[in-house]
Amino acid sequence: MEVTDQNQQDAEKLLAAKEAIKFVKDGDVVGLGTGTTTTFAIKELGKKVAAGLKITAASSSVRSEELAKSLGIQILDLGTLSSIDISIDGADEFTDTLNLIKGGGGALFREKIIASLSKNSIIITDASKQVEKLGAFTVPVEVFPLALRYVADQLIKLGGKGILRKKEGEVLITDNGNYIIDADFGLIDDPEKLATDLNQITGLLAHGLFIGLTSKVIMAKGSEIVSFDKK
């Protein structure tokens, strides 16, 4: 049953990815996200580039950058860009108001920079990612190592319970040299307020609440495409 569910999700991710890259045009600077869903989009873009599509791209992680380069996609330095024409990324959760939780893949800081620079920020998902209220998935928080204890204490004051993310038994280090705390706030009644409160914490580099940064969500549900647009 689990294999069948995973196959279904992968089929939906691929369908959403193919729909999203239809919006990419010759000459575009494309922001590339990180994660399993975005991997499908990068591979599909690689096919288009091989067929003659002329784009440049900026990536939110080393692994996405390496994949894109291997497919012939020219990568730009994110820090040199003042705007991005279109970005394609995934999400851990989204609501129909286009509020998101992102960062399950550990690249939330660069993903947020890309989303902020993007004229058209497209999120692609399978049907499992849509929720009525954010918060079943924890809110990732990227933290400067020397601020770890302070940030963890502040998260508790905001009603969150944080766990330092590890991978294969070792503390996960982000591409930026920082730690990630996965903070459980339960279901979030006011994500805008929580995002504002998190922004005030010294030592917290970025959090996984993406509020007002998304132009469109393209969700595949079975063989159908469902789109949610910014109002």
C-alpha cells in the first residue's frame, strides 16, 4: 500500500512539474528550489534546454545546482541577482490562501531569497500537501549555531517545541553552515502573526513560513491539475 501511495505521489509530482515548466520562456532567469518535487521540474527543464530552450538559473541548494549543471542548465550566483523571472519549488504544506510551510529539505533560507526575488513564484505539489490549516508539519527554523540555545528558548515562549534536526545521527549542517530547529506549534491559527514574531528573534536566520510570497500553486490530484492563484 505504501509503495502504491508513493508511486501515486511521484506521478502527481511529475505531472505538476510538467505543468509548471510550461510557464518558463526563452531568456528567463529561473529560480530552482530543493526537494523531491523540484527534482522532477529540474529534470524536465533539462530536457527543454537540451531541445533548445535558452535559460539561466539560480539554485537554492548545492544539490539542486549540481543536478541542474549536469543537465546543461547554466547556473548564476544568487547573490548577484536583483530579480528572478520565475521560480519553481515545492512545499511541505499549503493552504488555498497560498500560505506555505517549506524547509523540509533544509534549504529554506535560500528558497525564501529566491521566492522574494521572483516576479512569478510557482509552487508545485502532489495532493497530499494541501491542508485547511498549517501546522501538522513542523516549522523549520535555520539558526546561527551560537544562537541555538537562545532561539530554542524563544520558540518555547511562542508556544513551540523545537527539536534540533539530525541526519544519520549527526547534527544537520545547512549549505550556509547553520543548524535547523524543527518547531512544532500545533495547528497554526494565525500564520501571519507567527511569522512576524519569528522574524523578531535575534539569531534566527530564516523560518519556513512563507506568507505572501507565492504567485501560484500547481497541484496534481490523480491525473488532474488544480491551480490556486494569488488573489
